[in-house]
Amino acid sequence: MAFLTLHGISKRYGDFTAIEQLDLEVERGELLALLGPSGCGKTTTLQMVAGFVSPTTGRIMLDGRDITNERPEKRGIGVVFQSYALFPHMTVAGNVGFGLEMRKVRRQEREERVAEALALVRLNGLGHRYPKELSGGQRQRVAIARAIAMEPELLLLDEPMSNLDAKLREEMHIELRAIQKRLGITTILVTHDQVEAMTMSDRIAVMHRGTIAQLSTPYDAYERPATPFASTFLGRTNTLSGEVLHRNPRCAVVAVSGTTLHVPHEGRHVDGAVHVYIRPEKVHLANGDARLRGRIATRVFVGNQWLLEVETELGKLRVAQPNLGAPPPDEGHEVGLAWTDDDLRVLTQDGPEGAHGHA
């Protein structure tokens, strides 16, 4: 049985439905990311698990007990908020130990658990400081230490890195994931940052309009998107509109702007109007074995790779070329493009959630 189960969860505010009949299981020790744009329902879902918001329908089970109507402080859940919510008038040690004090934990045990939690987030020796004397990354670690000092059964992280700069955020992804693995705490991370979700989680629930568009490992979510929305939200992709001509056991033959593409259908039923997707890094500059020719409209250098936009008869294709030392041809040059059929994905245009925006 799963450690945390959400069964038939809905949340309505008047005529507005924030969450619609959501089912989700989280295994013990797992880190699950709820990923999606603003307004998709991910934070509402987290707040219902925490007990800050009551579901309109459904049940929430934690380790075999029904917590649907339990008060937040009775649930044994740690929460790290986007704002960190530290008390400015309390020292770091005071902040980390506050919940333990409220629970009437004896002073010696409290001090030991505070010291352990601060050591875990690499803030040894800073217990006497106040939040205003810390950097953003340190304040975030205090918030994490405060949550884990309570030894929660479940840890909820609500956009915890959004106030940090890019480099620090990257470091904290790795650090927080290492802490979570070491402690084995079941964790749910809410984020709109795809890199954060892919770096930190065991599985990703891609959320869209109050439902889960895809639930899978980060690799499968990226490489095998199950819906048009998941395909375009997670990472950059090229989206080509086409029509299925016929389907054999392995692939669909799709006509796109007068060109025929052979696209693996992965056992899904695809027919009629479809979208064909290919990631920019799967399209290569080629000479003899080119599938398509085009002209470079834009060329941008971003350090580890070159990003190109190439005008072709299929439309404008994005190409990501690794920086191997020599720059690609200049803007205005004609180039050949190649890919393998296995790198193409096909989904019916009116996917389950009817979303087919572009990344």
C-alpha cells in the first residue's frame, strides 16, 4: 500500500474547479514533484495534503490513516514555504527549535535535535545568528532544518528555491536531494521549474488544469510525453502539425507540409490530425544524410551549446548543437538537418486535456 494516497480529490471555489477528481499515490521515501504552470492546481493539492485547505470531495490517507479532516498540527507533516516564514526576532536555533518547544520537547533533546538539523544543512555554528544576518540560501536552509527537526513523516516543499539565484538554486537542488535521500523522508515538491523537478524527483506529476497530465519518471516524462501539454511544457520542443496517412504495427506514417515522416506510435491509437514532436537536441546539422534543407535564421551561443532557428519547408525548427569547439555556420547559410525516426513522437491533436501550446 502506498504511503500517501489521494483518492478522488476535488476542490471547488464556487463555480471554479481548482482540482478535479485527482488520484495520486506516493511511495514511502519517494520524492515526487508536482510540476506545472501557475494556476494548474499544484499548490492547492499541497495545501490539502498539509491540511490548510479542505477538499470538496475525496479522501487523503497517510500511512494507513485517514487525515482528510485532521488538523494540520496533528498530521506529522513538515512544510517549507516559498517565503521560508522565519521569525525575524528569533535566532536561527530559536527558529529551528520553535516547533519542538511547542510540542513540549525537553530542552536537552531539543538542543540536540536543533544541532543535528543545523549540521545536516551545513549551518553548524550559526545558531546564534538572526535571519537578517543570513544570505538567501542560508535562510532557506534554516527553513529546511526547522522542518526536519520535527522528524516529520512527510515533507512538503512549496516552491522552496524560487527566491534564490540560478547558481545557488542548482547547488541547493543537489544538496536538498542528498538530505532527503539520507533521511529517507517521503517528500512532495511543488515547482514550476522543469530543471528543479527533473533534478530532484523520483517521479514527476505534470499538472494541467486541475488534473495530472502525466505521471512518470523524469526521463520518461521528457523522452515519452503522454499528452500534448506534457510534451510542450517539459523542456523545449518542435511541434509539427500533420495528418496520419496510415499506421503499421510499429509506426504511423504522417504527412507534414508535403513531407512524409515515419513516427513510432508506441502502441497508442493515433489517427487523423496529429502533432509530431522532436526535441531541438535531437535535430543535427548534416550534409550527405540530410532529411531536410533549410536556412539558419537565428544563431545564439549559450556556452555549452548553440541554439539555432532554421527556416525549412516544415516551418521554423529549433536546433540545439553541443559546443564542441567549432561554431556552426552563420545566419543566412543553408544547412542540412537530420534526425532518427525514434526521436520523433506523435500525439493526436485533441489530447486528453485538449492542450497543444508551444514550448
